[in-house]
Amino acid sequence: MENLKNIWKPELYRIQVEAPAPKRVICENCPDRPEFYGKEYHGVMGHKEATLLLEGEPNGAFLIRKGNEYNDFYTLTWRFDDKIHHYKLYYDGTHYIKDKRYDTIYDLVADGLITCHMELKAHHILEMINSRASYTESPYVTLNRRKLNTLTKMQQSSNKSSPIISKTEHRTEEAVSKIDLPSPDENPLLTMKYSKPHNFKVHTFKGLNWCELCANFLWGFTAQGVKCEDCGFIAHSKCSERVPNHCVPDLKKLRGVFGIDLTTLLNAHSSTLPFVVKKCVTEIEARGMDSEGIYRVSGFADEIEALKMAFDRDGEAADLSVYSNINVVAGALKLYLRLLPVPLITYEVHPKLVQAIQMKTTVVQVSMLRECLDLLPPAHFNCLQYMVQHLHRVSQHASENKMSAHNLSTVFAPTLVATPPAISDLAAEIRALQTLIEHCALIYHQQH
């Protein structure tokens, strides 16, 4: 399972978070304001006057103007990278830039600022994405290898009863063999008889999503990438050009719940907690609290993978009682949490968490940890609270299970806390999580 540990790449997500936020520069009295602009519209104004208005404003400040009374278009003027920029605007019922459409001018500016910020700060990553993405090492193949193997065996079984192969099938196999990919043993999709191109369409994703080819974040607020309407494969537009013709529509139902952003998943399921977490915690508390080394002792990898498939296939109906080894259930829970693209304690909160645990007294640490938790997205806050309170209950059985708060923190810190790749010593993160577990009643007291 270790090869799945760092499957998602967070760098672009962290860079997007640092992008400047839009700030409207308001004009209260403007009699000829178009109906599709608000108080950010300043009427007829030259670029020099607009530049002066934005000089003292932060990056992200913007206004809308008409360059002169004869123009049949409007101009966006904004401050970015400590410079003033001017852009022609387009509106035909919705605001748009090329194939991206926006309900409001604020949305357009927010997305534009992120795009410019990415081009400025992440150009080296974007260039790497365009040249190095490998399908066989992609999250899609990695996460779904077992499912694809199962699908392949089903197809091979079906082929035995139907030995006649059409000319089209022969051509397809020949085309597949020309793709520069590993052997069928390494890439189960290659053993499939039919080659079908993906039905990619430009898509606006809700919540946070990652490209299933290159594993990098889909940045921006609208039209962040493409999605196959037949199998659900998600990718950057550029990455989609390098995805082989291996669309299997049945996989739409098999994409499951592992490796999906927490907020996105919970919104899709109209839930406050992921059912994987609830079911595993319930099972562990029912029959694993006195199991020596719970969460530290590994379950069998094949059984953990089978349980993962059961969750993906059966959802909340997955039967955990068939796994007599409770370490398999614990392993599946850890795997789910490890595969979250953004860990429960997010990249933004991580430095504040480290700062809090470096305070000299427990009272101050607890107070600052409370403030850290308030900065988490609601989905992360609720799930972390559920897990911390569970781990506290597990630690109360340490005389039997040998898993103290410190031992549990050592196991879970790499999974629950988002840390930059350069950090290898997790001593501060372990101490912070240990404090959360030991003082959870006090820390979550008066929390919403």
C-alpha cells in the first residue's frame, strides 16, 4: 500500500490558495451603469485615471470602465503582481473568456487572478505536466488496478465462450499494441479486446479535484479541465490529449469513494461524515478496542484492497463483519484517510498547528489548537473531530491494546496532517496530534 501514499500532488493547490483575492473598487454614483455590472463600474474613464485609482490598492483590486464614449466594449482594469493591467471584456448573456463562462464579473476576475498567479508562480510545474505525465503510473490506473484486473478476467471469461473475432477487433488489438505502455501484467487494460476513445467534455468541477493522469490539482473556479461523459475520467485539457483510448463505461460505477476530495464527496452524498470512516470506526469500537497494536499492526494487503473494492462497489451496504481480522478494517480506514487529496489537517493550517504546539504551556497550546481547528473547512473539521474522539477512546484501552495517545499519534500524523514534502521529521506534528487526542474533551468543548 505504500506506493499509494503520495499519489496526489498538492503543489498547485497550495499555489492557488496564495493567489490574490478579488477586491471591487466601488463607484457609488454612476447613472449609465450596464445591468450586467455592479458598483465596480466607473463609467467612461481613461487608463491613466483608472491606474491612479488602483495605485494604493492591494493586488486583486479591480474596476470596470468604458475607455471612451464611442467604444462598444468595456474594459477590466486590475492590479496584479504590483502592476496595472487592462483587458477587453466580453458578454453575450454571460461573461466569458474563450471557452470559460462566468455568472458574474467577480467570478471571472477571481478565476483570472488564479490563472495569472499560476502562470507566474507555477510555470515550471505546468511545463512538467505537459511533458511527463505517464498513464501507467497515473492515479487512475494505480487506484483502479485491482478493479481493472477483475474486469479483464470477466472479459477473458466472456471471450472463451465467444471465440470469433471480427476484423475490427483485430485492428483494435493492433492499434493498442502500438501504444508505448508496459506488458498486460503491469497494465491490465491492455488485455481488453476493444479500444474506445474517451468522450471528453470541458467541465466545471465543484469542490477540489485532481487530474487522474498527472495527479496534479485542477486549478481555477470554472472549466478547470475535462471529464469523460462515459467513464468519468477527469483530466487537465492538455493531459486528456495523451490518455490512451481505454474508456470502459462500466467503470463509471466503480470509481468509488477512495481518493476523492472530502468536501466534494460529502456534498455528492449529502452527508456530514464519509460512510467509510463511520463504518470502520463503528466496527473497530465494537470488536477491536482491546486488540493489541490496533492501527499499528498491518492487515493483509489483499484483504484491505478487497474491502476497499467493497466500499467502492457497495457503498454503505459493504459488510465489514466478513473480515475477521480487525486490522484489515483499521487498514482500510487508514488507506481512505491517506488517499484524501487534501489531508484532514490542511496545508494552510499545518504551520499554525506547529506554531501552537511550540507554546510553553498546555493551556496556551490547547487554546491555539482550538483556533487552528476553526480554520479548517467544515467537512475537515467534522471528520477530524470524529477521528480524534475515536482515537481518544482507543487510547483509554491502552493497558490492553498497547496504543497510547503517543503511539496513535505516531501512526496517524503522516496520514492526518498535511506536511510539505521537504519535512521528514514529524516530531511537532506527532506532539500536536497527541495533544488533540489527550485533551480532545477540552479542545472540542464549545466548538461548533
